[in-house]
Amino acid sequence: MTPLWTAAEAAAATGGTEAGDWSATGVSIDSRTLAAGDLFVALDGPNHDGHDFVAAAFARGAAAAMVARDPGAGAPPAGLLRVPDTLAGLAALGAAARRRSSARIVAVTGSVGKTGTKEALRLALGASGAVAASADSLNNHWGVPLSLARMARDAEYGVFELGMNHAGEIAALTRLVRPHVAIITTIAPTHLGFFASVAAIADAKAEIFLGVEPGGGAVLNRDNRFFARLAGAAKAAGATVIGFGAHRQADARLLACTPDTEGSAVEAEIAGTRIAYRLGIAGRHWVLNSLAVLAATVAAGGRLEPAAAALSRLEAPPGRGRRHQLSWRDGTLTVIDESYNASPAAVRAALNVLGAAEPAPGGRRVAVLGDMLELGSRAARLHRALAEPMAAAKVDRAFLVGSAMAALHDALPAAMRGGLWPCADAAIPSILDFLRPGDVVTVKGSHAGRISRIVERLRAHAAPGGA
């Protein structure tokens, strides 16, 4: 196997001092999940200092470790790459990986839908060649360079997710990634605790164009009210604008969509080519983002028809719409797991999917919602505004978790109120007692609210021998 990094290459990339003649087949920052042959980067994080786990990394088979100080006993001197700062060293390693790569690079950002779009791109571009893509949601100041540093030498395409909650963050990431194609899925009210307006969020997302390679493309949501603002920023950076959506002027245009409980049959026109394909996930927001995926695939030089066919195999990432069919009291319970995170736009999209779902005879539509965070002074109004899409989705009962959800609880009709609790664990007994066979349950909330614990308990309760 061709090594991903040799000692000499890593030292040249980081300006560090290597000891020994090692080679690494991967890069890791977590000694618990490290694979044998990885280069372990000892990051000094807010909760843990990776230098305390260098010995554990070598015990698991690390080929070497990047360190900024003496890691103590258990680390062979011949396997250390010494740098002044390991986070800067990781960024330098990622930059070197990008410089040596001939892959066509696509970067994805947006207020919602980043990770799902990234996973769809992995599938779509994989029909044309070898793809390197960010794992999970590695989209911040250490996740992006880590993903770049892991990019295989022979990758033909690279897909990287860029996230932010403050202005200036995406600018640094995109200049590291240097994409040939940049996607902004949509602009919506998220992180409003850190921005004066949604327009300011659009401007922060538009920073992605600052790193686009000359002659590159910007794939933008033609249906979004900030399209013109984003298109202006893209053109100013020298990128070619490619619009996607249902808008009649979209370059990647939705012509027809027939949804069902398992996905959607889609007809679209992509860069002048009419195409029909099957999308393996339910929800109009997935359909619209699939247009961006196919437009970016064409812009990156991939093949359209095989890319579209590959989307039939798309599965929702964990916590982002994944469905679980659970055995439940002599019947079946459907759980739609949206528990990874939440924003007003994302909750509305999840409720649309719930509204389109058909409960079994005797079943009900149940929404379990946790607080949406980082909304600043607009939090109460934005939570209260969810009452309308709840009614449109014909939700039978809503179980709400968190202090901010009190605004929505008060806005709901009495018959829809299932209860309001301060935390997920407190809500679980009432939810378990209420649910019956045939119900369809959507669980969604911000990650910090640990709403995912409710999904875990539902799955455990349904398991043989469960509580």
C-alpha cells in the first residue's frame, strides 16, 4: 500500500523535525478510534490535551505522532514529528495534501443541509472516479485540515464541508480547500446569536467564494431570497454562477417531483440535459439539494447520468432524517431521527416530511422537538412561529424539551400539547407511555440539548429485552 505520508513529506509540509523513517497510511486526532498505521496528531483542545494520549495511540498501532512537547513515557523517540504547534502543523499538512492533489474539489456550506449534500456528492461523484470526502461533520478549523490531510494521493474528486458560526471562519477554510466548485445550499436564520441579520449570515457564507480556483463555479439556491446577493459576491470573486431550484431561470431546474414514504421520483433539467432519477430519501429539501449535487458534479467534470442513478442509494446520515422501523407493542413504530441539530428552516423541513408520512391504521403523527439554539433575541419568536408548520403537518401531539420551546408550547392548541420538559431525560417516560403501534415520530433538536437520547431510548425500549 502506498503510504499517505512519509516522515520526510510530513516534516517538509509542517516545517517540523522528524525522527526515524516511518510512513503513515492515515491521520487521526483521537487515540480511541485510531487505526494501526495512522499518524496521530496531538491537538491541545478545550477539554483534553492530545499529548496525554500519545502513548495510547502508539499502543493502538500508530505509525508516528505529531507533537509540540515531550509526550512522556510510552512514545518511541523514532516515531515523533516535532512541531511548534500541532494545530498549525495539521493545517500545514492539509495544505500540502491539497497542493499535491490533482483532484477536482467541491466545497459545501449553507445554513442547513451541508452534511447531507456532502454525502450525496460522495455518491454522485463516486460514479465517475475515486472520491475523498469529509467524514461526519468535520467542517471547522481542525476538521477541515484533518479531512484534507486524509485525502488519498490518487483521489480524483474531493468533497469538503465548511461550517461556521462567526464571520471570517469560512474565509480561512476555503483558502485552505481551494475548491473548483463551491455550493451554498441555502441561507436561513441560524446562529443569529452571533449575527445582526440573516443578510449578515449570507455574507459570511459567501466567504466560500474567496477560495474558489480561477474559472471555478458557484452553485447557489435560485429559490432563496439571497440569491442575487450571493451571486454578486460569487461574480466579484471570479466564479461562474450556477443556480439550482424550482425557479424557471435555474440552471439545474426541478421539473417534477413525486414523493413517497421512501424517497422521490424526480424529473429535472441539469445544464441543458433533461433527466429522470430516483432519490432514496423523502423530503423536498433533499430533492432540491440533489439538484445542487448534480449541477456540481457536471461542473467538476463528472458524468451526469451515472451520478443521478447513484442517488437512489442515498441514505440519510445518522441524526439527519434516518428512519427506524421499531417493533412496538405487537406492532411497528416509525422513528424519523433528526436529532443531530435544529434551526427554524431545518425543523420546518422535518415537519414537512412528517406531514407527508402516512401513519399505519390507528397511528398518529408525533413531533418531539428540542430547543433551537444560537438564535439570540429572536429565539422566542422563531420558536413560536413553528406552530403554523406543526398545524400544516397535521401533528397529533407535540412533546417539547427545553426552556426556549415554552414559546411554542404556549402557541399550540391544547389538544396538540403533549407536555414541556426541561431536559430530554425528563420527557422520556411520558413519550414511552404515549406512543402506540402505527405512530410516526419525528425527533429533532439542537445537538447540545441531547435530544438524541430520546431516539436511543426508543430504540432500546423496542429491542428484545429492552426496558
